[in-house]
Amino acid sequence: MSSPLRTSGLLKALAGLPGERVEVGTIIAALQDRAYALLVVLLGLPNCLPMPPPIPLVCGLVLAFVALQMLPGRKTPWLPQALLRRSIGKPELNRAIERALPPLIWLERFSRPRLTMLGGPYAVPILGLVILILALGLIVAAPFIGQIPLGLAVCLVGLGMVERDGVLIIAGAVIGAIGLALSAGFAYAIFSGIQELLF
């Protein structure tokens, strides 16, 4: 899979992988240097809509696992062999890709290589820290709607990594900061309410 492909092109290439079932390891190998970025996008997408627990929690935990590997600058993500050997049916994979493509194609209209140093290999540890913070926010986000700003932020950062677009990465970080502030406000309100009930 060639590196110049855009995010939508990467997903279409995944849909074209041979076989009735596709192993997770095959998907990671096909993504090559874009594996981190596309994993981030795919983990952020479900949280861009109201989702019941435990979807934000699961996505946040896996995202944190990916981000922790970015901190030391690993070139590709490590996943347990048991997970790499798991396979996904082509109908399910294609259905997920079809749902993901429209919003990604829309976002791609506004993205192009800008401030490319933010999407380069030397920025991977910094982006890993940003994604780790967003992942922790997803884990404690308010149910159903609290994860939406954080999910959008994660998608923008991941898309910026794929597209080498530093502006998208900055936009994702700003929206993420707003989402974290909202989550902190929600947590403070819950804590204050409990205090009033007890005291």
C-alpha cells in the first residue's frame, strides 16, 4: 500500500484485500507507516456520535495502548499475536469502511499538506502524548454525548497524521482541550452533587 494514498484511499485499499476474511495482522502490515494514524482515526470515529457505554471506554483503552507505543517513537504499533491472528469477515469490514468513508471524504476536501513537521516521524512522541490525554478523556467522558468532542478531536489528529496536515492536528488538539474541559466540568458537578448529598 503506497504512502501517498489519502485516508479514504487507504480504507478502499483495505476493502480490496483478498480473501473472505482478513486477519488483523494483514491489515496492520498493509497500512505500513500509516498504521498508527489510521488506527487513531478508526478508534475516534465511533465516538463522533452519541454512543452508549462501554464503547467510549473500550475505544479509549485501546487508543491509550496505541498512544503509549507512540511515546518512545515506535515506527509501527505492536499488538499481541492472539489479536493479530484474529480475522474480520469481508462483509463486516466493507460495511464499516462504507460507513466511515463519507465523513472522511468530506474532511479531506479541507485537508492538504501544511505544517508538515507536526505530522512527521519526529513528532510521533508528541502526538502520542496528545492522543494519550484524549484517550484518558474518553475513558472518563460523560455517557452518550460527553465523548463527541473528544472523538472528533481524535479523528482530526489521526487524519492530520495521515494527510501530513498540521492545521488539522492543531484543530484536533484545540477541540480536544474543549472536550476535556467539558468532561472536567461534568466530573466536578458530579463530585459537588455527591458532597452536597453527604454533607
